[in-house]
Amino acid sequence: MTRLKTSSGIVLVYTGTGKGKTTAALGMALRAVGQGQKAVMVQFMKRKGCAGEHKSAALLAPNFKLHTFGRAEFVDLHKPSELDRQLAREALEFAKSTLSRAPDILILDEINVAVSMGLVKLEEVLALVKSRPKDTSIILTGRGAPKELLALADIATEMRELKHHYDKGFGAKLGIDY
């Protein structure tokens, strides 16, 4: 019988146009916390306090911590502001400092979008992933994952939308969409 390695961290990427990337990452954090591990989520471009995960984070503390770096308004995907760039840089610096505490899981939520918009440099994200402590797993979420991040991944999953309730005119649903 072949024994699987379990002692080192891995890199996971959740990308694609379908729903569920952040939710999948949160599921991994929930599983880790249930096993007594520590998980930290750094959210790029999302505003504080509006999503259900902010309330859940308080219930899972101190083993799960959520840090959000975004402003109240949505980021203009075609013309991000200087404030958007500044907040994304702060999030990346915070993620780097978090790695020094070697959490079991570090989630970089919407990092792929931040890279594709030029809010943070791909080279810096690649360096961060490569510099992680050997026992830390990193999860990167967001549409449009660059091929360089996919190449580093041990697991890469593409969420593909087949159907969405928005298409029928329904708005965001509490507990499902936020």
C-alpha cells in the first residue's frame, strides 16, 4: 500500500466564471478549523462586514481570522482607483506578514482578479506563494487565474456557470450570495 504525504502544505486555485470560489475556500477553512488548525483569509477588493462570512469568522475565532481590504463601493473593473490599488497593496503586504506566523491555511480571496486588474503584480504573488512555510497551504481565488499561478498549483479547479438565478431577474440572496 502506498502512503500519501500529509505533512506539507499545498497550493490550491479556485477560478472560473461560475459561483463558488470563495465558498469553496471557506469550506476548506471550516474543515481545517474543525481539525484544530489555524486559517486566515485575506479578502482583496471586498468591503468589510457585508457578507455572512464576517459574522461566521467571529464564531470560529481564534482559529479562523478574516481580514478585508476593500472600500464600500464596488471596484470599477475597467478603471480602478488609486485607493483600490493602495488597498490591494496593503492586503498583499498583510498576507506576507501573515505567512511569518505560519498559519495552516492562508486564503487570498479574489487575488486572481486583483492581479488581472493590475492592482498587484503577478511576480509578487508568485514570490509570496513560493516563500510560504512548507506546512502552510495557500488558496487563491477569483476569476481569470494567470497560467503562472495555475502552474504552481497542486490543485486547480475551474468553476463553470451552467445556470444562475440572476439570469431570471433574481437579486443576490442572503446566505447564498453574501
